[in-house]
Amino acid sequence: MMSFKLIYKNVGRSIKDYAIYFLTLVLGVSLFYAFNSVSSQPALNDLNYSMEIFGDALVTYIGLLTRFIAIVFAFLIIYANQFIMKRRKKEMGIYMTLGMSKWRISFIFVGETFLVGLFALIIGLGLGFLESQVISLLALKMFVGDAIGYKLLLSKVAIKETIISFSIIYIIVALFNTRNIMNIKLIDLLIANRKNQELKVYNKWVTSSLFLVAITLITSGILLLLKYGLDKNYLTGIVSLLGFGIILFYYTICGVMVFWAKRNKKLYFKELNSFLFRQLGSKMQINYLVISILSALLIASLVVLGTGVSVTSSMNKQVTTATPFDLTIVQPYDENNGLLETAKQDGIPLKENLVNYVEIMLFNTGLTYGELFKEKQVKLSDLEQELLMSQVTLITETDYNKILKLSGKEEIQLGENNFIINANYEPFNKHIHYFLNNEGKIRIGDNELTPANKKIFSNITYLTNSTRANDVGTVVVPDNMKNLMNPDSLLLNGIFPSQEIEGMVYKIMNNKWVEKSLDGNIYYVTKSVIQDTYFGVFGVIAFISSYLGIIFMIVTLSILALQQLTETQDNKEKYLTLSKIGADEKMINRLLFRQIGFYFISPLILASLLSIFTTKVVLEKLEPFFEVSIKQNMFVSFGIIFLLYAIYFIATYHSAKQVILDNRLK
Amino acid sequence: MGKVNTILKVENIEKVYGNKGNVTHALKNISFEVQKGDFIAIMGPSGSGKSTLLNCISTIDTATAGHVFIDDEDITKLKGHKLSKFRSEKLGFIFQEYNLLDTLTAFENVSLALSIINYPANEIEPEVDRVATALDIKEVLYKYPYQMSGGQQQRIAAARAIVTRPTLLLADEPTGALDSKSAKMLLENLEILNQQQDATTLMVTHDPYNASFCRRIIFLKDGQIFNELIRGNDDRRTFFHRIMEVVALLGGNINDEF
């Protein structure tokens, strides 16, 4: 009973010490929940066919990322917890001198951890719920244009995940604390403040060779990453190579720096430099793991930020190029009815609402894509295997030109017995290219056609909201082939006078054609629908990743700032000694500036290097989903990072100055 | 002795703590002079103002009234950068708690004092070597503070204090944290530094034994100079007994621990 009272009172009393720990926990829980609830968003669950591959990948990577985030948070929480333990060593010592058993003491500390953890979990979940709502609301507003689809959503899965993960983390922290308390000696607790820090002395050769090993690990990690990309079979290996490399790098960098600086006497013996280098060296001996983790966090934030920003910006470009018209309708060939007549019969006021339109015929000749590409069979996904079985689409030169004219493009001219291929499905393009340059002949009836151009035309022939119906290859043939081919389906591309009318017509079509469309007897899509679904989902993902990136950044910077401030606090005496032996204010400020600067910049060194390569690889992986290439746009993300960095750095530097100012000689 | 050279001149120093309702006069109208090559102890019971006096001389604290001249410069008028510069060039400090920087080796602790005054980089090593020889700490120069004994640490601190050849060496209870053997060794070292390197030294202590190493002793009581002793040609034992007599006169218990 006494212990419970003590636990309760202790938390209240050490609220200031617990503030950082508590804040870390709340932030951690809320972010963890917010991130996990993303994957259970309904928007992601009813992905259309095209998005399924992407969705699968997303779920895989979100799963991986969740584990990663959990580990990061575990580390962060243990770190914050150690900070508290350090502050309260004396208190523990007093308990022990009063004769409290170690078990009892650790019970108290574990109890405190759980009490604080419980509060943090509750508040964190609440905050996380709000965060996830804000994200989805903002995302919907930004990318879909309205928030109609917005629903208050409490993800049970995410709550469960969060509670389980954090319970595990709390247990680890509790074990950690208990072990610490069990191993503690009373004398160390009571003189905790006076004890000189023990330094491991660097061995010059060992350190230098370990540093070289670190560089080798990182370099080979990067090379493997560039070679194999995000291939699941190699990913673990690459990540471990890079991970060990990073840790080793930060473990040895300061030692190497000290050796190097010592050789340069002019530098080493200038002002407070010897103190600066030694101080950095000794602090890195303790903090290399923290810095490595921060570096990893920075990599994650740079990558998601870079990816998010790149995807968003290329999406905006894509949305205009991918939708040159407002409407596409496709129906199987019907002798009696054209598309407009079908619409009229079904009670859809189509013709009167279109400003401009083209109606064309799609043909087939029985030829499949598989036969077309038989020369070059490359490893294909299941989806692509299926595509190979389908028939090659053909259209006439006149119809093709009609489409080009409607989209405001220049028309083409075909010679007799010539053809061209229009295609814009990235994975097939290399096969088509091979076909055009090698075999290159198509038979229609008795005629053998040859390519007018070995280049692939990449115009948009119809709107599509799925990868499958993308133009995997449409053969454009002279008009006189018309009678030698089998009519396959009718296609209509149209332009509406305004978005309102487009919406109105789309609603009517949804009403009248729902069954037909489910039976596969008609396919229709409008520009806004594409924007809403296809780009909407990408947009949300891009937006969320940018958001996550920034949050990661803030977490990283907060840790750095906290660490520097507590370090300054702990080293107050040293600064006082420096000023007693005659270092003036300017010198000490410069020292502080360099010291904090080094800490802020060192995790960024490896992070920026590695994130450039990782982002490149991630974007390459994403590119097939976008058809057009994503321009790697690191400028914006680096800009954001540097801005945040500058803000945190200046704030930290000034607070640190304040800390030692109270303690400085006049 | 040739021409007498006044290094430190304390003129009517006052130090007042507190506010209107509750005023403490820590120092009342204290004046004295220190000549080049002097080895002076300031003695007094705790609360007598000896540390306050040292802090005012060492520019760590400021006097409420009066002047302190070091090398004819009024240090009560110095501020900011000039004050730091003065402190690093003219003064050397030895503290009770050594105040060594634990991330630096002994060598670096000593050399730092030279780096701060922008001493030429290639002349730093011979200078450190000079004081290390004098203080017999050459064999620990490349160790870290935690690898040394208290006495060694305090001698490193002494080396740091005198390596810049300060006009005045200030020591505040330098043996406070040392065992008697290390304390004796340090004091002998200070005596040698005073005699051989001509280091003018001002030491604050409450211990008559420590004080007996000095050439001159100023006794403080309640913020005022109570008495002054000059060793002259006495040996240490005789001087020690003379000190004890004054301590008895001072009344109260000079050893604040009891």
C-alpha cells in the first residue's frame, strides 16, 4: 500500500523530469496510432483492380515500416527513461540508505513507468485519433477537392496494434530499469554527481580500421541497393549492412577526428578546440547509438518526404496529360446502335451535353499480344501473363486522327501497307519496341504491313482509371484495312462544357448503367472520377508520407535539442571552469555553437547521402504505377528539412546559451 | 631584494550582500598590498570573508566599493572581453575541487590555458613540459583525470594555473580535498614555484599547517583584517606556533568542521 502511494506521489513530484518522457510517449503513441490507422482507411480497402498490386505492396511496406517505427520508439522511450533514471540516482540512493530493498525500489520505478505509460497511452490514443482525422480531412480536401467521403473513423486494428506494441515496449523498459537497479551500487548513487566520467581510450589503429570498415559497409550497402533495389530477398541484408555501417561510422568518427585534429597542432591548440574535440569524442562514445538511430530516422523522413513531394508534384503534371478529354465510353460492337443511340435509349442526355466528341470503332484480327511478342518472352507478372492472352486492338488512321484532333495534337499520316503502334503502358513498351525493331510485321488478310515508324506513339487514346485498360498497344492501320478486320467495340471520347455538367451526366450514367457496367456491357469514366479515385489514393499516400516525414523530422530534432540542452546542463561546471581560466564569452559561445552544430549535422551527413540513393530506388519502384517518370525532386524536401533544422538549431543554441549564462562569471 | 614591485593593491574594499531589510557586511574596508614574489595566506574562520575577498581579487565577484589594482590596472573597472583577457593573462587559479576537465588528458588540461591566450601552437609543448618538470607530473601527462590520484590532479591544476606565467597565482583551499601526504607535497610544490619561478601566490586557507608554508599571513575576522604575520627568518615549526597563537586569539573555532 505504501508503495502505491509512493508511486503516485513520485510521479506528481517528478513531473518535471517525467515531462520529457511523457511527451515522448504521447507523441510516440499518437504517431503510431495515426500511422497504423492509415492502412485501415476504407479508401485503401476498396482499391480498384489497378491499385491492387500497389495496395499489396503498400500493405507489405506499411507492415515493415510499422515494425521499424516500433523499434525506433522503443529505443526512444528507453533513452528518455534513462534520462529520468539518471536524474533520480540520488533519490534511489536515499531509498537504499533507508533500508528499502532493491526489489521494492524497482517495484516503485516499474510502477511509475506503468502509471506514466498508461496516461501517455490514453492521451496518445486520443491525440492520435485527432491526428488521423486531420490527416484524412486535409488529404481529402487537397486531393479530392471535397470532404464528402470523410468519415469519423476509429480504427480498432490500429488501437490494438498500438496497445500491444507499447505494452511490449513498457515491459522492455521495466526490465531494463529493474536490471539497472539490481546492478547498482549504493556508493555510485550517492556520489553520482561528483564522479568523473570514465573514458575508453581510443586505440588509433583499431579505430581507424573500424572507420574504414564502416565506410566499406556503407559503400557496399549503397551499391547493393542500387543493384537490387527493394527486392525482398536482399532488403534485410542491405539494411543490416547499412545499419552496422552507420553505427560503426558514428562510433569511430570522433576518434578519427581527434587523431586528425591532433596532428594539426595549429588547429588543435587554437582557443578551445582541444576541449571541443575531446568533448565531442567523449560524448560520441556514449551517444553513438542515439546518433545512429537519429540518422536512420532522418533517412526515413527524407525518403518519405522526398517520395511524397515527388509523387505529389508529378501527379499534378500527370493529371493534365493523362486526361485530354472529359469522358470515355466503351461498349462491345453492336450492329444497330452507336454509343450515342444507346445512351439515348437508356435515357441519358449525352449528345446534347457534349461540346465536342469523337466516336470510333475498335477492331481485332484474332491476333493476341502474346503472339505479337513471341520473339521476346521476358519474366512477367501474373497480370501481364493474362494480358498476353487478350487480343490486339486496332484502329484506323482516320479514327486515330480524330482522337488526336480532339486532344489538340497534331495528326499523323500513314503510307499504304504501313502501321504505327500507340502505347503507354510502361511494362509492355520494351516488348513493343523490340517487336518494332525486329519482327515488325503484321498480317491483316493478305496484306503484310510494316511499321511506318519504329518509335512508339504515346498518345492517350481513351481515359482509363485502371492499369489494365491502359493502352498496352493499339495498332493504327490505313483506312482500307477496315473491312478485313473484326469490329470489336465502340469508343466515344467527349468533352463537357463544365465540371458541373460532367458531374450531372456522370450521376445519370451511374443510375442507368450500373447493371450494364457490372455485366461488362459498358465501360464509362470521366476525368473527375479518375482524379478522385486514381489520383486521390495516390494523393492521400503522398500526402501522408510527407506528413510522416515531417513528423519524423520533428521527433528527431526534439531528441537532438533535448539531448543538447540536458548535456549543457550537465556540463555547466565545465563551462564555468573554462571561464575561470580565462575563456571569454565569445569563445564559449563559439564553442557551444560548434558543439551543438556538430550534433545537429552529424546524423544528417549519412542521412542525406543514403536518402538520396534510397529515394531514387523507391521512386523507381513506384514509377510503373505512374506510367510517366517521376522526377526526383529532393530540393523541396531538403528545403523543408533545412528550415526545420535551422529553427531547432537556433532555438537550441539560444536556450543552451541561457543555461550557461546563469552560471557564468560576469 | 632589489626594487620592490607592487603587484596587487587592495584599497578600501567593501562587500555588502542582501537587501534593505537584511544586510550582511562580508568585507569591511580592507586594504593591503602584495609585492612581487610574495607567498601570502589569508586565514580566518568560516564566514570571516576570506573567500569573498579572494573572489573580489580574482574578478570572479565584484566589490561593492573600493578598488583592486593588479599591475597598476584597476580591475574593478574591467568588463566583458577585457576582463576575460585580463583573467587569462594575469591570473592563475587553483580550486579546492581541482576543476579539471574530465574529457581532456592532463597535458590538454594544461595546454588549454595557453590555447585560450592564443599562445603559438608549436611553443605549447615546451611550456607544458617546463611546468610539468617543476611539479613532477611528467609521467601522468597523458592520462585522464579519472586515472590519477587527487594529489596528481591538484598538481595538474597547479600546472594549468602557472603555465601562462600569471602575475598572481590564486589558490582557494587548494588542499581541501587532499590527504595530508598529498597536501604536503602540493604545498612544497607551491613553495618551490614561489621560490624558483618567482610565482606571486595568494592562498586562502583555514589550516594553520598550510599557512605555515607561506611568507606572510593576513588574518580576517568578521570581514576585517584582524592581524598580520610575517615569517621573516623563522623556520616552519616556529612560524606554525606563532600562527597558532593568533588563531587562539581569534577565538571561535577556526576549523569549521567542528
